[in-house]
Amino acid sequence: MVTDKPEEIEPTYIWDVPTRLFHWGLMCVVATSLIAGEFGYMDIHVISGHVVLALIVFRLAWGVFGGKHARFSDFIKGPKTVLAYAKRLISGDAPAHRGHNPMGALSVVGVLAVLIVKVTTGLFANDDILTEGPLAAEVSKSTSDYLTYIHYQSGYVLYGLIGLHLAAVLFYTIKGHPIILAMISGKMHGLPENDAIDSPSPKKKLHGSWIAAIIFAGIASAIAYAIKTY
Ligand code: HEM
Ligand code: HEM
């Protein structure tokens, strides 16, 4: 007799392991890059900057082929959805979301975009003394100086976005959504069991593929290493 076994679902599981490792790893290396850059520890700065590069390359691939809620298609929404969510947030009845909510997604994209600018301009930057990015010699001195200027100025945007990110995390935590815990354990408690917009997914889809994660991590590290030693 053939029985259709329903796919196993995990009602509270959201963040796959690679996304969580990416997040906490990114937090550490971005903080290191900022502190080392501000205080002039340039050897450390350039190394941590290249780790940021590797993590971003990994995340771009994982955003297409990763676990369900890590995929850009899962959380990047159109202006209508963002506005509708903002209205519910203002009126105090914003629902708990599986994955990034439509507004949180904007800040995720913003942080990733400004980090892409930081890393790209850093590769061509120079400090007029000892340190330059591995690709600085490929452009004229004036272009390198201009990209150094962007590298420096985009820091303000990054500080602003990190501030906003931490304020949002604090806001949701105070509102009783344990989102920090979810980024640690992968599980989000207090979610509706079966919301029409936002229902739980099969286990396989939520976790993503380990093999893909390892391959992407290897490729991302190789790209960052090749650029660093160019
Ligand atoms: C330099 C500091 C940080 C950076 C650059 C950063 C960056 C990010 C990024 C890019 C994401 C999206 C994750 C993804 O989908 O891949 C994210 C999500 C998240 N971050 Fe951070 N983060 C930082 C610090 C922190 C800290 C200190 C905390 C908590 C104490 C935190 C808590 C979270 C949480 C809870 C989420 C998930 C938000 C949600 O539920 O939608 N982050 N962060
Ligand atoms: C491949 C990666 C990177 C390279 C090669 C690189 C290179 C450089 C260089 C050559 C400088 C010196 C510029 C100057 O003194 O005028 C610099 C400064 C700086 N970079 Fe980077 N960078 C990289 C990534 C990053 C990242 C990811 C961040 C932040 C998350 C960052 C933040 C800073 C900061 C805060 C400074 C100090 C600006 C100042 O006050 O002069 N960099 N970087």
C-alpha cells in the first residue's frame, strides 16, 4: 500500500546554521575592521576587511541557494508590503514574522550594501603612508584617493545603520519577540502556529544544504584570499 507521508515541519525553526554563523562572524569582523581602522592597526584591518569580503560573497550565494528564510526572495518585499507592515507597526499590531519582517529586510539590505561599498573601495584605498588595498596599484593615485574618501565617508552610513539595527533589535526584544535568541538557537518562540501569510515550512527547505554551504564557504574564502594576495 502506498502512503503519502507528509513532509516533517518545524514550526519554530527559522535561521539555518550557516546564516547564524554568518551573522555572528560578520558582527565580530565588522567590529574588528572598524576598531582597527579607526585606531590605525592596519595589518589587522586589512585581514579582517578581507574576512568581511569572504562573508559577503558567501551571503550573496546563500541568499539565492540557502535555507528558506535566508533567501532574499523570502524577505525582500515591494513598497506596498513594506508600507502595510509599517502601518501595522505604528498601530502596535505588527505580527511576529518567520524570518526578517519587511522593514527589517530593508536594514539587512542596507547593511550588506554599505559593506559591499566599504570592501570594494577598501581594496583600492591608500593611507598615503604604508598601507594600501591590494588593487590600489591598478588605478591612478587620484582614483585611489577618491575611493579612499568614499571608504571613509561610507563609515558614517555604516555606523548609522548599525545603530538603527541595534535599536530595532532592542525594540523587538522589549516588545516580547525573542529575536536575539532566535539568531543564536535558530528557533523563534511565540510564533503563530499556522499563519496564512507566513506558514511553517518543511524541515529540508528551512535548513538548506550543508554541501552547498561548504562549497560556497570554500569559494568565498578562495576569492578573498586570491584578492588579498593579488
Ligand atoms: C557590527 C554589528 C552587526 C552587524 C553588521 C549586523 C548585521 C546583521 C545582518 C546583515 C543581519 C541579517 C542576517 C542575514 O539574513 O544574513 C542581521 C540580523 C540580526 N541581527 Fe545583527 N548585526 C550586528 C550586530 C548585532 C547584535 C550586537 C545583535 C544582538 C545583540 C544582533 C542581532 C540580530 C538579530 C536578532 C537579527 C535577526 C533580525 C530579524 O529577526 O529579522 N546583531 N544583523
Ligand atoms: C578588503 C577590505 C579592506 C581594505 C583593503 C581596507 C583598506 C583600508 C585602508 C588602506 C585604509 C586607510 C585609509 C586612510 O587612512 O585614509 C582604511 C581605513 C579604514 N577602513 Fe578599511 N579596508 C577594508 C575594509 C573595511 C571594512 C569592511 C570596514 C568597516 C566595516 C573598513 C573601515 C575602515 C575605517 C573605519 C577606516 C579608517 C578611516 C579613517 O579614519 O581614516 N574597512 N581601510
